[in-house]
Amino acid sequence: MRISQMLAPTLRETPAEAEVISHKLLLRAGMIRKTTAGVYTYLPLGQRVIKKIIEIVREEMDRAGGQEVGLPIIQPAELWQETGRWAVYGEEMFRLKDRHQRDFCLGPTHEEIITDLVRGEVRSYKQLPLLLYQVQNKYRDERRPRFGLMRGREFIMKDLYSFDVDADGLEISYRKMYDAYCRVFTRCGLRYRAVEADPGAIGGNASHEFMVLAESGEAEVVFCQVCDYAANVEKAECQPQVEPAEVKHLKRERVFTPGVQTVEEVANFFKVSPKQVIKTLFYQADDQVIAVLLRGDRRINETKLKNLVKCLRLELADDATVERVTGAPPGSVGPIGLTGIKVYADLEVPFVIEAIVGANQVNYHWQGITPGVDFSLDVVADLRTMEAGEPCPKCASPVTVARGIEVGHIFKLGTKYSEVLGAKFLNEKGQELPMVMGCYGIGVSRTMAAAVEQNYDQDGIKWPMPIAPFHVIVVPVSTHDAEQMRVAEELYQGLLRSGLEVVVDDRNERAGVKFKDADLIGYPIRVTVGAKALKEGQVEVKKRQTGEQFFVPLPEAVDYIAKLVKEEIQATLSEVLK
Ligand code: ATP
Ligand code: MG
């Protein structure tokens, strides 16, 4: 490809709407453009990256025994009504009506559609197991579409569904997918971890997430330094950490605390540790308001809370609601004297000695409070988020916490969908049984963004070789120099013949402009044809990842570069063959 012919509109300035690195750089490198909130157009360079990721995903799904299908994006409401998800999927579902006023949705996921297919086509254990997948646009009207490709409303996903005769079969399919996912992300050249995850709304009883490690990740993951334990913080089970408290024999009384609101202010006012302050949060859980108690130094874990309460919607109650149920504004609220409200407390709350709590009266707090005596705890459970340094749930060594981007998610569904939709088969004895299912997703477009979040510097993107839009860019320094142009063209043709993906920057631009664009777009290898080196019969070869430069004699250049490219791709491949 000649850059003079390519639609690759790079931008010098960062568009104001972009918050995260990948969004900024993918826009600036001319790879994507926003069409509307959460909906993007892929330009030629961006589309090439997407195609490469999809190709790796396809190869690994096929290798694991997957068969590719093409499922519809438009899905009839009836199927979703059969599983009950038409009512519970909520506002994330894009719904539409046809001219006869019949209801449809744009597929946010495909459990209903695939199970409907399989219940119609599969009768016997002899036809199982089945692993069916597709790569397609998914539609979710996310509450906060943001960060470019990271959280879109239209995005590309690979989804695979497994159908087995029993739980042992599912275990094998799940393991196959787990391994295939490891291979996919290794082959994309990404640093990732598989972590235990909360199965969430899709249901089922086991799941793992694949996280690309990056500072900007929305998810927090917990790793053990010693054993192999790794989990999403949403899932990591916390033990109560109880240290001997300093008992001051504080009198149980209501204290005037003017302007004191946050945990920190309360702790300072009473000269106690935040561990002695109990904070009270109010949540709207479907149509109920509930109170949640937590030690002052802890963070709530809304996933655990939601699973415990078993509600569909959970959000912090607004100030007006808090005032209505407590009689006080947030900042002075507490658990004493609450009526008609269920109180959920974290496991550590009963251990707090001489607790400080809000008094449900502006500018007042109680001191010297005993949980369970001065107020009741309806449910005591693990409701908090694990912190770095806490003991590993498996081996008790201290854990570390890192940030990650969820690029893949695998679930054991069991018979949740096959039961309700009647996807049954006859076993060897002629008994009719529901198929045992699993589902497995990879966010293809999110993987592209995650790759950028993990591979960039101040100048632009540093694509890992296997998913780079092109392997090599050839840059003649001066377009007016006939000899440079001739050598550049020769190299370009030679590299193409050796099977590489190459562009040549034949634009009549200053060298500085070409170099800036090359760095921004992030071609893994740049070959510069300049007057000085050429005099000595050499060209300059520069690696974008490491910044290493080599001067290579012209006759050897093509073989040298081809070797560099193949070695880098081979490195990711041999990693997965180990
Ligand atoms: P999240 O918690 O980030 O909303 P999810 O649990 O809803 O993700 P799944 O339903 O498991 O996601 O979808 C499978 C994969 O699809 C995810 O692991 C992620 O990589 C990708 N994905 C999900 N939602 C989006 C989105 N809005 N934009 C881009 N990719 C997405
Ligand atoms: Mg989601």
C-alpha cells in the first residue's frame, strides 16, 4: 500500500471527547471515527487490526473444535420471553418493532438464539458435544458508553456456546475454551491474566475473566504472590480482619459534631481510627431501600451486595430518599432507630468496639456504640472489596491488587437455558435430558483498545507484531531524491514478495511529518531510506517497541526485515505451543 493512496487521516491534536489513551490514539492515528455515542466507524488501518484479531480468534476456536455459524442480529421477543429475559434485561437492550408492531431486539448476546437452533436440530447424545461460535456485532445500550472502543453500544464480539451431555462434558469444553483463550491473548502479543469472576446476570456457577493488565483498566484484580489464586475483586472472598482495638471506654452518648461528615472527619473529630467508624450506605434495590453497614476504612462491593439481595437493579439511594428514611441528610446517617429498613452488615461490623455512627440528626453522631446491641443487624455477610496486602483466600499469603481490562469472559451455564427452552437429547438409555451448556465471549473491539492501553508511548501506538495493521513502513527521507525513491520502491516490492504487509510513505512531506505519523500509527518496523546511510549502501531499520536501530546493508535488508517480523510472530506462537 502506498500512503499517498491510503485513507489514514492522522490528527496532530487530541480530540477533546477522548478520555483514555486508546481512544485518543486510535482517533489520532486515523483508525476509528465516532459516528454517534458508543458507535464507531473503522477506517482501513483500524479494520486491518480488527481482522487480524478475528483471524487469531477464528484459528483458535477452530483448533479447539469450534464450528462457525452466522446467527441473526435481529431477534424476536418471543424467544426472550421464553427465558424470561425480555423482562429482566432492562434498558441495556435495544428494542424495536416491525411494521406489524411485533417486538424485536438487536442481539446483546445469543443464548436464546443458539439454544433455539440446537433444540431444533439435535436429538441424540451422538450429536454432542457441540461447540458453535460466531464473530459479530453486538448491541447494548450501555448506561455510560465511553472510552472509545472500550465500552461501545455497538461492538464486535466472538461468542461461542458449548452443548454437552453432562457436567463432565462441560468441564472438558470449558477447559478447552480456557486454553484457547490463553492462546488467543498470547498470540495477540498481550500481557493478560485469567481470573475467577462473578458469574453475574447470565447465571451459572463458574466463570473466569481474561484481563489485559493495564493501569487504565476498569476492573481490579487480586493476585496471590505465592499460589495461583487470581480473582476479580468483585469475586474475591474477604475474611474479617480483626485487630485488637484501643478501648477508650467512651461513654455511649450522642455528640454534637458540627460540620463533621466524611469518615475521615468523623475519625479525626473523635480521635479514633476509621476502623472504629461504621459507615451507613443506603441503596435502592429494585423497589426497596436497604441499609448497608461497613467499617469506615472499607469499600463496598456492589456485586456481592447485589448477589446477596438478589435484586435486578441496585443503585445508591439519592439524597432525598436517604432523608426520607432517616430524617437526616447523608453525612449524619446511621443504623440506630431505623425502622422498616433491612440492615445488611459486612462481616467485620460485629467486631467493631466502641463504634461511632451517624445519629440520623444533622450534626450529631453516636459514640461508644456496640453493633448488635445498640442496633440490629438483619444480615451479616461478606460485602466489602478486598485490599492489597490482605491474606489470599487460598494460601493466606498477602495479595496484590492490579488493574485490568476484561477482554474475555467464560461461563459454565449448566442447564439454565436448556431447561427453560427445552434443549433436550436422548442419552444411550433413551432417557431425555437437558443439554449442559457453557458460553464464552471475547470482546474483539475491546481487545484492540486494550492492546493500545498496554502498548504506547508519548509518540503513539506500539502494536504487537501479530495484530499490527502492517508489519513494516518504508520511509524515503526525501521524495525529491530519485535514488532514495528508487531504493524505497525496490525495498517495498522486495518485502511484499517475501510475504510481509508493507506500506511505503511516498508522500511529498517533510521527513519529520512522516516519522511522526509512523510512530503515531505504530508500525512495528520502520525502514528509513536516507541520503547518509545510502552513501554507505545501508538503510536504517528501527523497532517501534524497543526503539532499537540497526544499519543494514541494502542487499541484505529484505531478508533481515523478514526475519525480524517472522521471529516476533513465531515468538508468540511458540509460547502457545509450549
Ligand atoms: P462488562 O462487565 O465490561 O460490561 P460484560 O460482563 O457485560 O462486560 P460479557 O457479556 O461477558 O461482558 O461479554 C463478553 C465480552 O464482550 C466481554 O468480556 C468484553 O470483552 C466484551 N464487551 C462487553 N460489553 C462491551 C462493550 N459495551 N463494548 C465493548 N466490548 C464489550
Ligand atoms: Mg456489561
